[in-house]
Amino acid sequence: MLLAAQGLACLRGDRLLFKSVSFELMAGGLLYVLGENGSGKSSLLRLLCGLLMPEVGEVHWCGKSIKQDPETYLSNLLYLGHLNGLKDDLTALENLQMSARLADSLVDEQKMLSALTSIGIARCANLPVRVLSQGQKRRVALARLWLTESKLWILDEPFAALDAASIEVLASRLNQHMSDGGMTIITTHQDVEISAQSTQTVRLSA
Amino acid sequence: MNNAWLTVLKRDLLLALRRRSDVATTLFFFLIVSSLFPLGIGPEPAVLSSIAPGVLWVAALLAGMISLTRLFAADFEDGSLEQMLLAPQPLTLLVTAKVFAHWLVCGLPVVLLAPLIGLQYALPGDALLVLVWALLLGTPALSLIGAIGAALTLGVRGSGLLVALLVLPLYIPVLIFGAGAVAASQNGMSAQAHLSLLAACSLLALVLAPMATAAALKVSVE
């Protein structure tokens, strides 16, 4: 299992955000994407998901281009961007259920409740997401990490808007994922300790 | 695969149920627009029944139009659209589910309400029946074609007007056959040909529109 990026370049409008970004991520590996605001961190993550097309270069999953076989890649991928992807009018539980079904993973209510408990918002389970605070919404979105079987997690600023206790919980979930042989690509401005079998850094300069 | 289709359908219906005002807006728009004509033109049954097919179809087109802009916009803003794009299911399938939900919520009520409005226009019984059939066969095409416009204008400023400009010309065949069906039955002819053509429009749209919509969504999300 391997994610390889080869010579990626990203053009937004007529501005070159970055070029020749290459890396290889193995099972159990953690990749930090660092850079100033506007240096293209989020664009790189979206590009790795296949939401954006690279100007030059390719992304390979297990030796195959992700454009060639998107379904295998996407069933191994969990992406959490700036937006939480939650519907305001649905409850936290309903939101989790919908995203689990969309990802084709079977989860029952008990599992979802325990996921919400892990990240400390079980008491909001049956409230519409509309009434939750920013940090609580983020935590509902992050609860997906306890339900997924995806190997590759791509997380854009997962620690933003979280309180200290939740950051710790999330970091330990990431540790566990990596020790189970998962991979994580992450952007963050917080200094959070995550242990992995191998840690790499991609630094984008604006 | 089917599971995901049902999930999206269920999700959109649930959302519509929670935000009933959105659905009511469409219906009231249809009701009011189609009620304005008899008030403006006067209660002459012969005149009313001759303009009825066209007016009712145009009202149905416009009512569908105002709800179209919301088809993908809400999902785009809260990020659930990108999650759908990243689901391991074919996007065309999910698009079909969303469009079907849109039709159930905005198209079907118009179909069911139409005979009631038709009475205001002094339409005879068999013309009312043809009107319902024509709307039932034609409105799916409206939702399907409209989805392409909604996807193309995603995230564009003033998208509401732009959708109308893009999509209304494409509605012309459906309007002609739909209104033609009712007019034919008023004139004592068979509406069969018009209804078949309407069904053909819908089937053709069902095959082509989801693919175009999916492609447009991918571009818009970039």
C-alpha cells in the first residue's frame, strides 16, 4: 500500500501555487503539509483527493493512477476539508449515518454513539447540527474517524476550533490509526505530537 | 450501489421535510402565477380554456426553475457535495437520486395540483386528465435538464438568473409537446403522439443529463 505523488504542480488562475511536489507515503506513515497561509496547502490536499486536477504530475495509489481507478482509491480515502460536510437540519447521528452509508461502510447506532462519546459530544447526538457551536460541529465531522475503515486520511486543519481535551483525543486516534498501518496527510498550525512509524514533511513556499 | 442511491434520496427527502418552507414556496408560486391569468384576462371560458395549456405549462416551468438553484447550492456551501464527489459510488448515480428527490418534492406536487388549477380555466374533464399525464411525463425532463444548469452555475454570483438563461431554452421542446398534448385533446384529437414525445424527452434526459450534471459538478467544485 503506497501513495505516491510525482512532480505535482498546481495553477490557480494564472498563479503558480507550487510545483514539483513529490513524495511517497507508506503504510503507517504520516505526512505534514506545511506552509504559510495561501501557499497552497489545501489545494495540495484537494489535488491528492482528486477534487482538483494537477497541472502537471500524477498521484498514484498502489501503483495505479488515481484517475485510472478512482473507485478503489476513493473507497480507501477519507477526506475532511475546511468544510465539515454536515447538513444543518439533520441531527449529528443522522449526519454520521448518511456519510457512513455513502462510504459504503456498515455502522449501527451503537457504533455511532460510541464514536460521538469518544470525541465527547454524545449528549448532542440527537440535536440538529444547526444549534451546535463551531467546535462541536467540527467534532461531529471528526467522529467519522472512529467509524471509517479507510486507510488513507487526508485532514485539512483537523485541530482548528477544537479545545485542548479534544485535540488530545484526536491525536491519540491518529496515533492508533498509524499504528494499525494507516496513513495520514495533515495540515496544521498547532504543535501537536503525533507518533507514526515514519514522519515526513512537505513544505510549500508561497 | 443501490444503497447509496437510496441514502441520497432519503437524505434529500428528509431535508425537504425539515425545511418545508422551501417546498411551499414552489407550490405557492405555481398556484399564484397560474391564478393571476384568469384575474387579468377576465372570466371568458372560451378564452381561458384556449390559453390554459400554455399558461399552466409555463407556470410549471417557472416554478421548477426557482427551486433549481437550491438543488446543489446548499450541498456545495456546507461541503457535503465534495463528500459526495469523494464517495466510492459513481457520481451519476448520486446525481440521479438528488434529481429524483427534487422531482418528488417540486415536480410531483405541481402535477397533482394542476387539475385543480385547470378547473379555473374551464378545462373539460378529459383535457384535465391529459394535462396530468403530460405533466407527469414531462416534468422529470425539466428536473433532469435543470440539474445541468444548476451544476454549471454552482458558486457563480447571480446564479439564479443565469440558470434561467441557460435552461429555459432547453425546456422549449417539453413545453411545445406538453401544451400541445392538452390542446390536442381540447380539439378532440388524440394526445397520444404528444405524450409519447414527452416520454421520449424524459427518457433521453434520464440517459444524458446525469452524466452532463456529474461532469459539470466536478468542474464547479474545482
